[in-house]
Amino acid sequence: MTNSDLIHKFYNSFSNFDLEGMASCYHKNIEFQDPAFGSLKGERAIKMWAMLISRKEVIREIRFSNIQAGEENGSADWVAEYAYGPEKRKVVNRVHAEFKFRDGKIIKHYDHFDLWKWSRQALGPVGYLLGWSSFLQGKIHKETNRRLDEFIQNQK
């Protein structure tokens, strides 16, 4: 399997809510990072994806494009459309992903997106007014990790 195939498999699995398929693309020492969760390593990164796809009833669409991969690095663009929070606000999150590979697996996965744009959609007026601030961005980071901790605890 080429690294391009690996990225395709990862996003095909994601769009089909197939955690096992996604996890099989990751190296055991995976390092994931994005603006909402910060840095997650190993099993915690996989649990984050498990938490996200466990809410498939609110996910409207996941699509991906522009996959590029060489021997060591790769990238892709992907979009998730979903309803967020109790108000079910529509979020369209456009993400650019960068990858590093080792032993035929993804060892590093960095998702880049505009957290202020995300917060304007997900949080409404509060996100619009404060989403650019380090205060609200820190609060988002704390809340996403609290929810991940709770999800992991409930799986035990």
C-alpha cells in the first residue's frame, strides 16, 4: 500500500465511521495535533476519533480531496459538516492535514483549521466576538479534552 493509499483508506474509513479502519492506518506511536484538541499521542489520538465518530447522528458529511503523498510526507484537505451543541448549529469545518509516515503507517498527523472561523459557527455570537482570543481558544482546548477524558472513562 502506498502512502497515498494509506491516506485514502484513513478518510474512507472516517467517512464510513469505521474506527478500526482508521486506527489501522496509524502507527502505534501516532502524534496527532489540531487547534481544538492540541497534541494527542498514541491511544488517546485514536480515542479522539472514536469519540467524534460515535456522534455520527450529527455528522452530515465528511469529504476529502487533494491527497498527496511521498515517501516521508503527505497532505490532504478534508471537510466535515455537522451539527454542534445543544442548538445544533451547522458547522462546516475545512481542514488541511499534513502527515509523516513510518513503517507503512501514519506517525504524525497535523490538522490545520481556523479556530476562530470554527468558533463563530459552533458557538454563535460568543465565538464571533471572542473566538480570536487566546482566552476562548484555551477554553475550547480545555473543554474538548475534558469531553475526551469523559468519553474514555465511560468506555471502561
